[in-house]
Amino acid sequence: MDEADVVVVGAGAAGLSLADRLAAPGYAGGAPSVVLLDAPAGPLRPPRRTWCFWENGAGRHDAALAASWHSLRVHGRDGRGTRQDIAPLRYKMIRFDTFESLVDERLAEAPHITRRRATVERVTPAGRGSHVHLRDDDGRARVLHARYVFDSRPPRVLPPARTCLLQHFRGWFVRTRRPVFDPRTADLMDFRTPQPPGGLAFFYVLPTSTTTALVEYTQFSAAVLPAEAYDRMLRGHLADVLGAGAHEVTDTESGVIPMTDGRFARRSAPGVFPIGVAGGAVRPSTGYAFSAIQRQAAAISEALRAGRDPLPPAPHSRRSRAMDAVLLRGLASGRVDGAAFFGQLFGHVPMERLLHFLDGRTTPAQDFAIGLRTPILPMVRSALATATHPRRPVTPPARPS
Ligand SMILES: Cc1cc2nc3c(=O)[nH]c(=O)nc-3n(C[C@H](O)[C@H](O)[C@H](O)COP(=O)(O)OP(=O)(O)OC[C@H]3O[C@@H](n4cnc5c(N)ncnc54)[C@H](O)[C@@H]3O)c2cc1C
């Protein structure tokens, strides 16, 4: 049987980010042996993704960025645009392939880390650690013993929740014939589109040049749409709102992210820790997870270096989760008009402050001030409804058709 100190299951955002941190030198008692396992090409492997996140100035993964912006804009339903400079923050876009290549380069310098293609079938307790039962590329069943397992396989069941909305979206990477986009500004939310009941809908435009951009249609609502509905919305936005004219679609991406107030376990068994989406990294009110995944990876790596129990910290503070639960309930119940809510927030609170808020980096007083910029009565009613609403089982969503 093979042995490793650490097994990381899955090489998506969370697995790669953790392996990357663990590859760096600086272990007091010698570097641990680490095996990074990822499913072979097939149904378990998610389509290649594009991740956006923000951070202060230069960052660890800058060499892999596809683009970044200092200026963000939000369009209300009335078409009014609010553009704000977010310096010293930068809104960054990274694509899976370049991120993976960057991490692979770093892993090549770290002989204590091995990357292996295998499907993990289950993880069971075994002495001071776990057995990771896997099926290798050649179809042979094997067992790997590990002291610690960090598991990013998507959860089969979601934790019981009071509210679970879906963030479902489809994006087109477009190339226009004539210059249409302003590559200095990313459109974070554009509400010039019909709003669904019990949720919200918006477009997202991330220009990488004057003629290329990722244009995405997103809904927060109870159920995904048929694929042609997203395409219809995208076609309409490009033609009627952006006036894009002739264009080609060079690539697409789609996804569905549960936005839930369920509580994710940070330890699923002794020495076994869910990470990434499985570990609750998705911020319930926004669907962003990449930054929380980076914080999680850094904390685990620090704990292992210090010889401490590497229990990942909660990805989002209790206060953030409580506020998000109220917003989710407000949206799902229809008490809160989502487009008006976000339009008002972005119109009255400096964007940089809001981004810090979404990262959980604001003080209670700042959070209170932000709360005053939300529709107070519907939010108070939603808070009361949240307190009395029972947590119920949730079925994980299917990918959009
Ligand atoms: C299309 C899309 C776009 C997103 N964009 C953003 C964004 O812009 N910003 C942001 O902050 N968040 C974004 N998110 C949310 C979140 O950041 C991503 O879902 C992110 O990929 C989550 O990382 P993860 O490692 O938890 O899961 P994944 O990236 O899904 O990785 C899971 C890994 O587990 C592996 N795996 C699965 N089953 C097995 C098995 N049995 N054995 C071995 N390996 C297995 C898979 O191959 C995969 O590599 C997006 C989500 C989606 C779906």
C-alpha cells in the first residue's frame, strides 16, 4: 500500500491552490509527502472555468492572469451606469488552463509533491489517518494511506438549509468585428434585463480588448433554464444593449452554483477535511469562492508547517453568513427586489468598501452603515423570517442543460 502524509483530492481551484501552497519551502520538520489526485478526463472532471476575484495590488497568481481591471461599473435597470475606481484593489480574471500550468511549474520544483490521475471512490478511517480508496487510470483499485486528506470532490448532498437559491449562468467569449468594449472597465452587474420572480438577473461584461470580452448572463433563482434561454438573452444583450454588431463566439462557459445558508462541515472525519466548494467556500450572497479558497489554502499550509491540526478556518465569518442568510431569504421570498437592492448598494457605498465587505474584511460598524443602504423594512422582515424558518434537506443542482 502506498503512503503519504497528505492527500489532496481534486485538482480544481481548491486542490491546485492547496498543492501550490504546500509546494513552497519552509517546513521546520521537513516537507510532508503530498499526493494530488485528480479524476481522469470524463464526467467527474468539470469543464475548464474562468475565475474572477479581487485583491489588493499584486498577487500570488498574477503571472497567470488573463486580464485585470481597476475600474468597475454597475448599470441599474434604468440604464444609469455607476463607474468606480477600486484602486488599490484590482479585479482579476484567471482561466483554468493558465492557472493549472502555473501551479504545475511550481509543483515541478517540489519533489515532495506527486500529481496522480485517479478516481477516488471513498475515504475510510484507518489508524492514525485514512485509507483513500482509488481507481487508477488503468482501472485497477488501489489504496493510499494518508495522515491528512483534503477533499474537494463536489458534495453529493448539500447541508440542510433555510434557503438555497441557484446562481446559474452562461457566458460567451466573443470577438466583435469593430471596437465595442472599453478594456479599462469591467461591468460587474448590468440589470437591463427582465427580472425573474424570487431572484434577480444581470449581465456581466469582462472586456479583454476593444473587440474581445466575456459576456455572461446570470440568474439567482430557484431553477436553471433551458440552454437556449441563456443564449437568447446573450444574443439580445449583445445586439440591443451593447450594440456589438457582427461577432463570433469563440468559447462558452456555463455553470450552476448553489447559494445556500446551510452549514458545511470543516472536518468530515478525523484527519479528513472538505475544502473548496465542498468546504463551504462559496459566499452565499454572491457565489464567489476563489478568494475564500486562497485563504483556506494559506491557513492549511500554515498549520501544517507549524505542526498544528490543519482544520481549515470557516471560509466566511458568522456575521457574513448571517447577513447573507437574510438576503437570500429576502430574494427567495420576493420581499427584496434584487436589482433595486444591488443597484442601491453600488450607487451609495464606495465599490472598494463593498468588495472588502464581500471578503468579510469590514468592521461591524461598517457593516451596519452598509445595512442602512439596503431596503430596511424588507430586510428586517426577512431577518425575522430567517430566524423562524426551519433548515430542510437540499438536493444538489444539476448542471444547466
Ligand atoms: C463555471 C463556473 C465559474 C465560476 N466562476 C467563479 C468566479 O469567477 N469567481 C469565483 O470566486 N468563483 C467562481 N466559481 C465558483 C468556484 O470558485 C468554482 O466552482 C471553483 O472551481 C471551485 O473549486 P473547487 O476546487 O471546490 O471545485 P472544482 O474546481 O470543481 O474541483 C473539483 C475537482 O475534484 C475532481 N474530482 C471530482 N470527483 C473526483 C473523484 N471522485 N476523484 C478524484 N477527483 C475528483 C474534479 O476533477 C475537479 O478537479 C465558478 C463556478 C463555476 C461552476
